[in-house]
Amino acid sequence: MHKTHEIFEARDFIMTKTAYRPTIGLILGSGLGNLADEIENPFIIPYSEIPHFAKSEAVGHANELVIGSLNGKTVLAMKGRFHYYEGFTLDEVTFPVRVMKALGVEELIITNACGAINTSFNPGDLMLITDHLNLVGTNPLIGPNNAELGTRFPDVSEVYNRNLRTIATEVANEQNTTLQNGVYAWWSGPAYETPAEIRMIRTLGADAVGMSTVPEAIVAVHGQMKVLGISCLTNMACGILDQPLSHDEVIETAAMVREKFIQLVKGIIEKM
């Protein structure tokens, strides 16, 4: 359970460092952190300095908060996130979302790099998350509920905000960017899925699978934030093509679509 005083300590520390008051939050996935470099007049705070933030060592993550201006809006970007597979508790994984909310962030864009299950998708496509499957068998809200942060039994009938999805679709059309729509399945990792697991996940109705995003989205909705989820489909999931998976391939493909991804998110932020 997130403790209010810890959230406020982290919030107060950030507020002493910068006069910026962000209203939009960004969580940037593997290989997608370059978007933070687009932030103007940035103020950068390493996670290691922020009270109660976990210490991450994930490959391809910079592990710093970047606060500043992007397309006329004040934003706070997490350049690198915490993953359940690193051994963090879900409280640690989602703590930054609570801090964003305490800072005044009302809208959260969560991004990730993940594997495509839907065979009509291609590596390098971007996918708007319409809904998710939690396949990890746990939930970040398990434990005593802190009523100051949200209700005991939150409604998750629309985790990924419909209005924000409409904006994202409009921007993608204007930019002639293919934006797939689909259901994202959360897999704990760190091992990739087996071919049999991918067949199971497809049968359950997912279009893509990855190792993040869902816990942060659940906590954001618990805190009455509006969430937009965008996946960068870096590879076809295991068993679809007869080839092994590698993290290098994930980072490489993310790098290829980086420009397209950055332009899409900047366009969305401008219209939010």
C-alpha cells in the first residue's frame, strides 16, 4: 500500500527542485526514452535522489525524471520505468504514478516496447491500447486500501480513456502514421513467452504482449487519472516466425520507429 506521507515527501522534494507544475505525465518504455530529449528547458532529477523511489537497472533505461515544456504543455517524463521482473514490488513499480498525481498530473501517457501477437500487425507498427489482460495473477492494489488515494474497488471498464484515444487516432491520421488498435497482455517476464503461451494469449484475445504498463495503468485509474497507452510493436511474439527473440532486436526496432513515435506523442500532447 502506498503511504500518503511517502508520496508527499517525494512530491515536496521534486517541487523544491523546480518551479514547473506538470499536468501531463509520460512513462517512456525501452528504447523510447529519446522523447524526453525533446522537452524544452528541461529539469532533470535522477531517481536515486528522489525519496522512496526504487533503484532500477533495466537495460535501455536512463532512470531520471525530466520535467519541462513540450508542445506548449508542462510535462513530467519518466525516462525509464521499474519492472516487476526486476524484483520490485508492485508498490515500487507504481509509486511514481502516485507522485505524479500528487504533483497535479491528471493525464498519463504510458508507452512500452512489446511483441505483436496479432499476425496482421508488423514489427515497427505503433498500437493504441484499447484494453488489457492482466495475466500475472497479482494486482498493484492488493493489500489495505488507502482511501485518500482511491476507492477500494475501482471501475476498470475504461482504463484507456476514450477521448484520449480519439485524439491519438486523429493525430495518427494527420501524420499518415499506421496506428493499430488492440488489447495488451501483461506478462511478468523476464523470460519471453513460449510458443504455447503465445497461442494461449492469442486465444484469450490479446493483440500484443509485454512486461509493463498494466500495473501503472491500474494505479492511475485508481487515482482518477486519464490514461493513454501506446505500444511500439518491436517483434512478432514467439512462435509466429521461426526465429529466437532478443532484447537487442527490441531496442533496434524501437530506434527505427523512434521519429514516428516522437511525432505522434508530441502531436497528441498538443491537442490534450
